[in-house]
Amino acid sequence: MTDILYRWPEAAKFGRRVPKEKFYEHGTVSTAVREKFINEVQRITWAYKLAEATINLPGTLTVPEVQVFTIDAKTDDVSETVLGAIDKAIPFPIIFEIVRRRAEQPEARTVAAHKQLGTGAPKISAYYSTGWQPGATERQAMPTAITLPALYAALLQPLTPITARPGEEMSDVADRLATVRKLEREVASLERKLRTEPQLNRKVELRRTLKTKQHELEQQR
């Protein structure tokens, strides 16, 4: 995982503020989620549209465009519940930049989920994120790519805690990361049980299961 803020192309600048209420119009937004929008979000800006018309990279049905949204936070952060509601409402992959105010200077982080478009509702992975960085951090050029799907994969890859294997698609990376997180939870649970288990024969069994799960985890990473 790399801490990156990208220098988005000027030609792709969109800069349109989106009222929070727009996302309430979607019937799936519950009262609890609406409260999170109100309490956590100061402003949502549709900042950039990465598309063939703006950056001259051809898109596909799965990645027709990539949008960049800037969210100014009222508090220390914006929850994944809010990001998920925005992701479900916008029919394109999104890269979020969350900005929070600090006494010294603003801080920002890049966060995104892999969004797989196709028939039916988009499939959205867990969210990946950089750490917080000073807003004045020098921004890096976008990765080089010849298509929008390749650019989208290159934008996501530095955010993920695992590295794509040769020939692996980002959807495969997302699935593998979900498996890694599940195995991490199982390993942590087994370790807790092992520490508190008083019976020797049960400890031996738990230790054997833990070793198997740890091996599976190493294979997935």
C-alpha cells in the first residue's frame, strides 16, 4: 500500500458540486445512512471525469469512465457507509479523495473500492485506502495506461495491501483480498481460543487448525 495523491489531468476537470440530497433520492438510503451524510459530510464535489473525451483513453462496458469525487469531511473522516451509498448511486467506478481540516493544514487520503460493472447491480469490493497525508503533499502523475480499464487497475493497485500476480485482473485481486481478510479474522479468533483453552487435547486440535489457516493465509498473500 502506497500513500499517493494523484495529479489529475486539467482536461478532465469537472468541478461540479453534488448536493447530498441527490443521494437521498435513491430508495436504498436509510435514515441512519442519511444521518451519517449530515454529520460527516461538508461538501461533495464531482472533481474529475476520466473518459475517452477528456483524456483520450478508450473505455469498455466494464470501465466506461472513472470518476474522481472529493469529499470535504465535517469530522475526522467519512465512513465507508457513506462512500458505499455514493458508489451505488453513480454507475461508474469512483476514486474518492477525502479531505479533513486540521489546525495546521488540511489532510487528505485516497480511498476506493473495486467496482465491477456488468449485468445487474454493480459488485463493490471492500474499500482500500492510503494513509492521511498533508494537503500540500506533492501530487504524483497518473499511471501510464493505454485504456481506461488499465488505468483504473493501476489507480487501485497502490491502495491494496496485496500485490497483483502476473495476469491477475483487479476483480481477482479484490476477491483474493476478501479471502485474506476472512482468513485473518479466522486466525485471530483461533489465536484467542488457543490462549484461553484449558484442555490439552483441545489445544493440540486448535493449534493444528491454526497452522492450516496460517498456511492458507500465506498462500493468498
